[in-house]
Amino acid sequence: MAKRDYYEVLGVGKSASADDIKRAYRRMAMKYHPDKNPGNKEAEAKFKECAEAYEVLSDQEKRQRYDQFGQDGLRGAGMHDFSRMNVEDIFGMFGLDDLFGGMFGGGGRGGRGAAGGRTRAARGYDLETTVKLTLNDVAKGVEKTIEFTRQDVCSDCNGTACAAGTKPGVCHTCGGHGQVAKGGGFFQMVTTCPQCRGSGQIITTPCKSCGGTGHVPKKRVVNIKIPAGVHEGQGIRVGNEGEPGRNGGPRGDLYCYVRIEPHEFLQRDGNDLVAVVPISFSQAALGASIDVPSLDGTKQLKIPAGTQYGSVFRIKGQGLPDIRSGRSGDQLVQITIETPVKLSDQQEELLREFAKTENKTVSPKTARFFEKLKKNFGGN
Ligand SMILES: [Zn+2]
Ligand SMILES: [Zn+2]
């Protein structure tokens, strides 16, 4: 089966920095982690695919070979076969705690406790939420109160997961070592203990409040400042508001994704605002001062005599601020012309009088069009 492009797998560009790749991998690994998708084989496959992409793109030499020669360049480069590994081992190999280099080839595996298990500190999961904004919020920037649910340390057991007055016991499977030997003879393999997941300890009497996890879901309210000029779908990172870390690791982050509610009259085009405004054909012909909608109420706009259908008028500096420079876009007013319906007898008579006077000077475009038509196809 052909492998997907590694950059595509992690959703980064070819020129992504090491940091970008790290961040992308972390987010993907969180998203597809089996703990978050229990029993989902597809998520597990994606999780492994991401790990493989990360193994290559996080290694300067492998990345270079891959950029130059694609999959062929990686032959003999010392790749793991992730499809045959279990998720726990992959996560431990370069999970969040291990994201800072040196995880391959045996380096950087420091910090192993006396029990020999993988009990190092690990950063918590990132969380995602959305924040709804109006165009007026976008114009001025806004502070929003966000309410969401995240895991917090269980207050009954202080996160130990043990019922009051009890302590964790030694894991019988590994005898407290956190690792077990598999197979026999010469090719013995040491892997993380499946019972205690490497901690060497097991909870004998789980805390009832948190079901032995040490965490409980709690409502959390934070205020976040949203800068003027944000765009639909943009994510605002709020540091340290994600899920709690393991073994004393820091919390993950919260990503707030911007949703902008549609405006009754205005549409956004980059930093410009566009309003489509209908006028009558006599206003178009004679010129008029019309009311047009803007972000703060209505504005007067003078349109000249002879305004055409689709004409666009620009009101300078009345759009949205650019998120970086702060410079304001414009407001555009696009004119549509409504043909009169249900004429009174008097109006019809006036129009018929008017029609008799229509000629090249009154409607030059129409006149030119029909002249051309006659020349090409004949007729009257
Ligand atoms: Zn508890
Ligand atoms: Zn164990």
C-alpha cells in the first residue's frame, strides 16, 4: 500500500520548522490517541501513521533523505515498524514527555525511576473549544468568557486515585519493576508492564469519587482576549488550560477556534466589508443620497446620476482592521437596481412617454448592442 506523504499526515508545509512539526505531531497524537478513541481501529492506525511521519520529519537526516528521494531514501535508515508496535510503547517512545529530541537510538531516555518504569512527567492533553464572535467583535477586538469542561485533580484523593487511608500496592505482574520480559532464551525482550503501565504500582482500593483515575471532570471558566481582525477558523492558544499532565507534568493548552456569526447586511472579504444595496431605477438614473448599512448603524452614500447595476462604491477605512498591522480595510457598497413592478396607470403612462424618447444618448450601451446585433444577423 502506498504511504501517504508525511507532511500531509501531520498537516504541515514542506518548509515547516522543527517546532511546527513537534506541535503538529503533539496535536495529532492527542487527537488519535486510543485513550480518546477506545476501540477505534482507524484512530489507532492514524496514530501510528503520525508516529511514523514524526519519526522521519523530526530527524534532520531522515527528513533530508525523504525530501530528496521520498520513501526510497529511507531504506536502511533505521525506521521503526510502528504497525507491529503497541500504542503504549509508541507513546512512551516519543510521547509528549519525550518530544524534545534524542528519543531514538537509545539517547535521551533518562529520568527512569528506581522502579525502572516510564513514570516521567508528561504534558497533559490539549483541549479545543469554539468561541462565537460577531463582526463588531472582530472590528474592535473583544474579551470573551469561555466555559468548558476539563479534567481536574480529584480533591478527595488529591490525584493519588487511592481511597482515603489506602496506598497503592506493588504490582504483582512485574514485582514493582515496571517492566516484564517477553520470550525466552537469547532473544528476550523487555517491555513495559501491561498491568501497571510501567509505574510498578497498582491501585488496590480505588477512590470512589474519581473511579481510581485521580481526575474528575470540572467546569472551568476563563476570560480570553481576542484581538481585532481575527478570521474564521483561527485558533487562539490559551496556555496551561488543557488537561492535567501525568506524574507532575504541566497541563496541556486550550485552543479556542473562532466562529464568526453571519451579519444581516455585511459580508466579509478579507479585511473589507461588502454590502449589497438595491436602489430604484429612477435613483440610478437621476443620482441619489441613499442609506447604506455599516458596522455602526446606517451611513449616507451619494451615488451619481447614471449609476449602473453592479457598480461598487468604496468607503475608505470603514472595513475591519488587519490582525497584524491594524490598518483598516474598506467598506464596499455594491448596487443592484430593481425594475419597478405593479405600475399605476399614471406611472405606466409616464414610462411610455419616456420610452418614446429613449435613444443613443439616453442608453448608449443598449443602442450599441442592438446595432451590432442588426449588423450581424440582419432584422429590423
Ligand atoms: Zn479521587
Ligand atoms: Zn507492573
